[in-house]
Amino acid sequence: MSRTRDTRRTFLRRAGIMALSAIGAARVQISSAQTAVPNSSGSEPPTLKAPPLAADCHIHIYDPRFEPPVARPANATVQDYRLLQKRNGTSRVVIVTPRNYAVDNRVTVDAIAQIGLANARGVAVVRPTVSDAELRNLADSGIRGIRFTVYEPKGAVVTIDMIEPLAKRIAELGWHVQLHMTAEQIVDNAELLRRLPTPIVFDHMGRLTLPAGPDHPAFGVILGLIDKGRAWVKISGAYLNTKSGPPYADATRIAQAYMKAAPERLVWGSDWPHPSEPDHKPDDAALFDLLATWAPDETTRRRILVTNPEALYGFARVA
């Protein structure tokens, strides 16, 4: 009787341990599949699987160690961003100095150093007063371009008349000029853009005015520069290029027009931590999954996520 009771107890104990182990394994599996990310809604991973060495070519870091002059997200550090990488499967990143920091690029340089030059590059914000030594130091730190956010002149820290003189100074570094302009500004400054000595990267699909989208004259200006091998476009910021909201049909129309015209000159970016959306953060999994609609072909998606960023930012090429 005693031996039977002990055998039964041993069986129940082992069964209990196995059940708990199964529950624990399930919890680990759920935990790895669902990642809550600051400044992003949802926690599910994208349906679309990122290829190895996929690059997120437009994010911002806000680090409390480098206090900006105006308000910032409180939780947008490198550690926070790594949660997004875990969620969407990207491994390379391009960090853009937010305008909150004006021309203080320490937060971007520090973030590149944390991630490492193998997987991180940066885009700085400077004014014509920047010294040549400072530009060389930024280049050594992983900076590969300078950004001009001028679509709202009232809050801008740089101006359109700074673009050409600074472009001439950075040309020998092999950098590009990144422009966040309105479609109207692109048209009004078309001649300036055509004579710049550097490549040009247009932010957020060129911010083409809606409902015109790719029918806006700015689209023709951008394609003309692409045809001459002078320009690239970030297919990012779907929520900046929509009036209809999710699932962003109007932004999809713009992205697909670029895909049809020049997939070899496109890169993708999440725009995390979505500073233009302080109250309603988008779902980053849904944003990444838009690529399946914008570029249904896997070869094209790999070009946009891997090959093109290698060419534009100097990441190590892979076979």
C-alpha cells in the first residue's frame, strides 16, 4: 500500500512539474512573440518577415543625458529602440538628429556608438558655422548626411538658403543632403536641388500634397533627380501622407508610384518614436507590413531593406 501511494505521489509530482514546464514554455513563447515597445501601439510582431540585415533608415533617439531645448519623448533611448528591432526583425539603423536638439548632434553620435558602426549610421543637423574639423569628427563617428527640416519655417533650426553652401562643404566627405520639405517647397526650389553637388534624400515620400499625391509636380521633380542618379526617397511616414488614416490607402498610392518608377532608389524607415504623433502612436507592425502591399515581390523588398541602404549609407555589403 505504501509503495503504491509513493509511486502515485511521484507520478503526480512529475506530471505537475511537466505541466508547469509546459505553461512556462508557452509563456516564454508568447513573450518572445509579443514585444511592447515605447512610443508604439500594439505588441504583435509583423506578419512580414524582415530579411537578414534589414535596415530601418529613419529613426530618432531622445536620451535624457542630452537634454534638448524643447520637449521630447521621455522613453526613446537606444535601449527602447532595441525593443522595436526585436519586434520587427531589423538589425541595421540610421539615426537622424531630431530638431528638438537643434544642432547638438551628441545624442545621435552617442547612439551610433552604443549600437556600433557595423549596424548604425547617422544624419546630423548643422549650420554654416560648423567647422571642417567638426564635420570630419562627425564623419568618423558614422554620420553620412545632413538634414534640413524646413517644411515649417517658423520652428526650423536651419533654412533653405543654408542648403547649397553646406552641400558644397560636405560633398568631399561623400555625404548626402536629406530634405524634409513640402511638395510646394520642392517645386519652388527645383533649380537649387538640381545644382547641388551631393546626392539628395527626400524624407517621407516627399510629403506630396493630397489628394494629388504622385500627380503633384513635385513627384516629377523628384523622379527627374532620380533619373540622373542624384536622389533617393525614404518610403516612410505613411501617417504623414494620408487623409484617410489606417490602412493608409492614399499613402499606398504614393509609395506604389515610387515602387513602379525606381525601386533601386528607395529605402524604408519606421520614423520611430513618431514625434509628429504625440497622442496616438501608430502600430509599428502594421507600418512594416505595408511593405507587403507596397512591394509584393520579395526581391524588391530585400533591395529596399538591405541592398539600397548598403549603397546609400555604406553598410558592409552582403552576398
